[in-house]
Amino acid sequence: MMIKPYFCIPVIGLLLFFLPAVAQDNTYGPGHIYYNNIRSVKLNQSGDQTAFPVISLNGGDAVDLSFDDLDADVKDYYYTLQLCNYDWTPVNINQLEYLRGFSENRITSYKFSSVALVRYTHYTASFPNANCMPIKAGNYLLKVYLDSDTSQLAFTKRLLVVSNKGGLSGVIQQPVSPKVFKTNQKVNFVVSTGGLNVVNPFDQLKVVILQNYRWDFPIINPKPMFIKGNTIEYNAEMDCQFPAGKEWRWIDLRSFRLQTERVKRSEYHKDGTDVYVLPDYPRGNTMYSYVKDYNGMYFLATIDNYDPFYEGDYATVHFNYPAPEPYAGYDLYLIGEMTNYEYNDGSKMVYNPQTRAYEGTMFLKQGFYNYEYALLDTRDPDAVPVTTETEGDWWETENSYTILLYYRDLGGRYDELVSTVTLNSKLNR
């Protein structure tokens, strides 16, 4: 089951006036970039580009936001936070009740790029801060927009704030069913309600499970197997299973001057660089082998002693996926954090009958990138991406699984995020 795309509409701000409404857009869900000039958007725990953007309520930790504007000028970017329910529908409560500070804040920290051939302006912000402090736990949609006008939405990102009132523990197991014994991974976990006032767990508790921090195919609200007082066990035989996939493909773009192992060739121009990646062949029938990866994420970095955030350069990166003929009834997409796990023209590979390969390009900043290829059934509007044929599924694959526990108090008006835990398929067996 996939989370249906919702768009959160701003509510009354601290100055007690209505912010301009954002037009409803059912095409994209939370975590979308709306302007082509916006690139390399990162929201993560401070100091770690590959960390999940989750913070503890009143815990003192913070998240870092950074992005580039390829127009290379100075714009007035503002941001606000919208509290949402577990399914990312907007809550029906006043912003005053969940946010301390101002209803919107201007991003004032920026630098112009230097050294790089491609010019851009790099913007940064960190929060919570004195002007923007969430005071309730839950899902928050970060909105960044132009000129204090929310109808000029630049991008959105997901932020989680957890109260740690509940408890979660679990393990990753190999399924018992012969059909998926070698291809899937199963999440078994236990919820401890602690001091929560849970009268009806089926109505008051919601569970979301993410594989590798991905929101494009979560497991939502599995049924509990046993309820024993304050303990709820989720270990039904056929529930909470994910295709295991393989370790992610990778491309090292930390230097455009040096051609790394996965680079076929580079072409240098006065105003930029073209990087051609070695062909990526299907891996569905190849044996599993462990390679250290970042589970689909990327991080900005250079090996030339440059600051990757405002001195890193951009290149047009050409990807190539050989296939004797196109997949009938399916479209092929390049997926990973670098494409926001979106299946659109920006991530779609196009089949070239002359080269007998799918081809696609991405405009990427210097860094290290994980990616895969996924097939999407063009005949089914509710289809989920599959990688069985392009990548293969092996039980042994290293994956991370994040369990999110939401609680709604009796008479409550929103879903509070009360506990999170991240399990590793190799460490938490």
C-alpha cells in the first residue's frame, strides 16, 4: 500500500492572519522539488548527510537544510513547518498550538559558488531554532517558498519529531514461506505502550515501516498478532515483508578531474562537464555479493580539498542500461535519493533502438551516489516499483528498516509520533 499524495495547506500564523493558500497538487506528495533551478536539496540530522531527518522533542538535537539555486542570484527564500498526521494529511489545528516562534522564517545564510564552472547560490538553515521550534511530536512538512508567498513553493521535505513516550524493539528475519524464503526480509517487532493511555490500540495506534528511509512503498498499519497488557506483538507469518533487493549500484563523482572506477569517460567544456557512466547491466540473475553501500542515499563530497557545498561542481551524468529490447508494458526509472524516488520524466530512462539500451541523464553535484533501476507497470495506476528483474532480490542483502509508532489520545486531533527505531538486516537478526 502506498501513501496517497497530499499537500499540506498552511494555517493561521503567529501574527493571526491567513497565509496565502497553496494550490492543491495531487501529482506529487511530500518531498518534491517544484523548480528546476533548485538542486541538491538535503535535510538530515546535523553533521551526517545520510542520517534520517528525525529529532527528539525538546531533545536539543537539530537538522540541517541545504540546497543550491542554479540561477546564481540572491532570492528571498522562506520556510515554514506544517504538522501532519501519520498519513501526511494536514492536521486541523492552529499553528500556534504546534509551533513556537514565527509562522515563517527567511533563509538568511547563503554563499555564492566559487571554483566551480557551474555557477549557483548555496543556501543553508538549521532548526529547531529560536524562531522556529516544534512543540508537538509528529510528522512535519517543511515548505520552502519564494518572497513570503506560499503559492511560489520551491520544494518540500519531510521532518519527524518524536516524543519517545512509547517503546519499540524488533528483529529482521528470513520469511518461512518457500515462495519468498530466498528473496524477502521480514520485520518482527514489539510495541510497548508504556504510560500511553491506550484503550483501543486498533484506533489509537498507527504503525509505518520504511525500508532504507523510503516513502514510496511503506508498509502501513500491519495487524498485531498478540496484545498482552502494555505489550503488542507484530509477528504474523505473512505480514511486514519487503523484497530484499541487492546492494545498491554506485557512482563516485567526488572528482571530475580523476576518472573513478565506474566512469567510462569524461568530456570537459568551458561551461561544464559531461560524465559517462559504464553500462549498468541487469543483475536479476546474478549472484549476491556484499558491497558497502549507503542504502540508496547520496552525500556531497570532493577529494580535491574543496568544500563540497559551495565549491563543488556540477556535471551532466549519462547513464546507460543495455537491454536487447524494451520491457513490454513497463517503464524503466533511475531511482535513489538523487531522484527523490519519484517516477517522472526526470528519472525515466528512454530506450534507444540504435544502441539497444535505455539512456538517461542526471545533473549531479560532486559527491558519492547510490542508485538502482526500477520497472513500473504502465497499465496499473496503483503499481509499485519493482526491481526483481533489474536488480534481483536476495535475503542476505543489507538493508535498514525504520519503524514509526504514532499515537492519538482519546479525543485527540492529530497523530503524535511517540517512538521510532531503525533495525539493520545484518545486525538485528
